[in-house]
Amino acid sequence: MADTTGLTDLTDSGLVEQVRALAAGDVTSRALVERSLARIAETQPLLNAFRRVRAEAALAEADAADRRLAAGEAGERLPLLGVPVAVKDDVDVAGEPTAFGCAGDFPPKSADSEAVRRLRAAGAIVVGKTNTPELGQWPVTEGPAFGVTRNPWSTEHTPGGSSGGAAAAVAAGLVPAALGSDGAGSIRIPAAWTHLVGIKPQRGRVSTWPEPEAFRGITCHGPLARTVADAALLLQAASGSHDGDLHRPPPVDVVAAAGREPGRLRIALSLRPAFAAARQRLDPEAAAATVRIAERLASLGHEVIEEEPRYGLIGLTFVPRSMSGVREWAGRVPDPALLDARTKVNARGGLILGGGVLRVARAAEEPLRRRVGEIFDRFDVVLTPTTAVPPLRNGELSDLSSSRTDATMIAACPYSWPWNVLGWPGMSVPAGFTAADRLPLGAQLLGPAHSEPLLISLAAQLEAAERWFERRPEPTYASPATACA
């Protein structure tokens, strides 16, 4: 066992600090990975963040990283050399199955997804694959295939979804950062509900290969971390295109952006979500948290004005793409009989809404970009709540019909999905806590195409004022009782 003198502070630190400590020789990769694996084992019975843990392989890779560190290989070419990270169980890791929240006996994959390949090429150690609801469909992370993933801030509540396992792992300090995916807010929602920074980048910023695009272009991969700099570092390491990708945006330097002032910006404060066929009500505490962030931004010198994007009927273009993606994925599972009844309903919807309806939905994307994008003729950034409500309780979506599930989750999370249709960057940042239960809330920064550097610079400035990274959940996971800072 490695010497763990002073290790507690390092394992509680973020991605950037661990990279620095490894490069300076203050800690070994094996020590960091051992501590990460020990914390996963300790918390798994209750938090249940991981679907697969690569203990033996991760330790072997850590030993190899230590040899490379000793040889002086750390640096720009290997920016994550020796750091433990996690990835969501919707990307391929060679030698592991990709079940994407489903039950059944999935075969191991023969190769890494491009995003995972890039993380490993940067030197990261993938310690495991995190839980996600079935095919990433819901803003909670639970299901018969793996049970319930719990929120480290309150184990009676969900960490969100569908990147809930990744968010729980980072919030609980099991890993300093994790790669999630976002098809309707699936990075930003759990970031908000676990007091993290979550970035949905520009479509194609992180390759979806071996899929040319994911869920008809609405799903993107991106980071979850405790700080903006950590999220930017993971995003930069994972970014890049494969020759088979349908979407290949020009590169941007998000790491440099995290250390740069954003300048004085015009920010539109929007509290009204896009129209959807479900009743929506913004919780007063969620509204107040976003308004407080708006006031903080104004105090930093930005001009903040209430203004609403012209969303129109954008929801009509989302549903065919989402259900078509569900249908495609449902056709790959080894035993379709094990799928949730609601998944089967959505897969049938993908058949009905495929073909011509899907083509019309895709064709509407560019006119919608022009319509919604008009707001960026007058503003630099749009600020909204990330979710309409605080974290849902575990089991709140269980045993609901398909229509009731849809209505409940649309009412809870109406602010994130339009940016998946548009393919533009968005990120969630911590916005505070509810008064009574101390449950995390988030605010969302939204930008036009290729605006990750601007959003990250603004978020970093806000983070320096808010210092949200200083608040962490209590590391007590022995029983499903509320834990908060």
C-alpha cells in the first residue's frame, strides 16, 4: 500500500490540484487511485454511484502512469497523467460492457469510445463507469438494473439524471471529475442538484464515436466537476473529432478561458421556460436562487436585463429526435423483455415519429436557431434556472405511467432541453441551497454557437465571488439519512 501521508487533502482536491501534485511528485497515481477505489467501495452500498468498477485494471494503469511521471512525461501532451476519473455508462470502455442503465447480459466492448480514448491518451485513469437511468431518459438515476443512486447532500433525494451516478461520484469526492452526457439537461440537471459545475458543450465538441451522432444530434458528452477550471480541463482533454463524426466544430481553448476575465457583458435573465405540453411552475426558491445569481453578476459589473428568448414551438422538434434515439438504442439490448414499460412506449413513439416527421424536425433546427438566436443580437449570455424545482425524492417517478412520468419531469426540468435541439453550449453553476432542507440549486448560463470560452470565463469570474467549491456534503454515508454541509 502506498504511503498516504498528507493524502486526504490531495484526494479531496480537484482535478487541477491533483495534476499539479502528481507532476510535482507530492503524490503517486497509485495512491490517488487506491483512495478513489476505497471511497467507491465505502459509499457504493448507499450512494450506488457506479455500475462498473475497474479496480484491478485501474491500479495497473496507475502503476504505468507513475513510471511515466517518474520519467518526466507529465505536461501539455499528457495533461491528466495519473488522475482518476469516471465516465458514464453510455460510453464504451474496452473490456467493459455498456449497458446504459439497462438490465441484461451485455458483452464487453472491444475498443474505447473516442471520448474515452482521448481521456486515456491524456493520461487519465478510468476507475469505473457510473450509473444512469435506462437509456438516459429521466432526470433521476434509478432502475431495476442497478437500484437507486442517491444524492450525497441528502440520500433521501436523487442526484438527478441522467448523469446522476457521475454527479454523485464527484460531489462525494470519489473522483475529482467525471464525464457525463446531456440529451435534455442530463449533465446540467445533476450538476444543479449536487452543487457542481456541469458543461454541455457545443454539439460535436466531444466526439460521440462510434456513433456518428447521439440521439439524432441532441446528446453531447461533457464534464462534471466542483470547479470551473476542473471542468474546463476535463472538457479540453476529451474534446476533438473522429473522422466519422457528423458534427465537427472548430477547436476552442476552454482551459485558457477559465483563467481569463470575461469583460463586461449584457446578460438576459429569463425565468419563463419554452412551451411544453405539461403544466410548469417555477419553485419560489429556485427562482430566488437564480435572481440572486443575477444580482451577483450585476455586482460584478455586468448589465442584467429581464428578457425572454423566442422559443416558439421548439418542443415539437425535440420529441421525434429523442424517441427515435430511444428506439435505436432499445433495439440493441440483449433482452428487450427486461426494458421498462415506459421505454417500450417511447420506442414505439420513435417508430411513429420516425421517417418524415423526424426529417421535418431536423429541418426545423436552422430556422429555430435564427429565431432563438435573435436574442444574441442584443445579449451575450442568457441566464435561467437550471431546474424549476429542488431535487426530487428517490422513487418519485417510480411506478408512474409514461404520460405521468413525462409530465412530472417536464414540470421539474423545463429549462435545459431547448439548447439540445439547438446544439449550442450551456452550463449549470451552483446557485445556493433551499432554506429548510439545504438541497442544492443551480443556475444556467446559455450561449450561442461555439461560446464555451465565454460561458466558462463568466462562470470562473462568478465562482471567484461565490466560492461554491468550499461547500461540500458531509462524508457520512452509513445510513440513508440526510447529509448536508
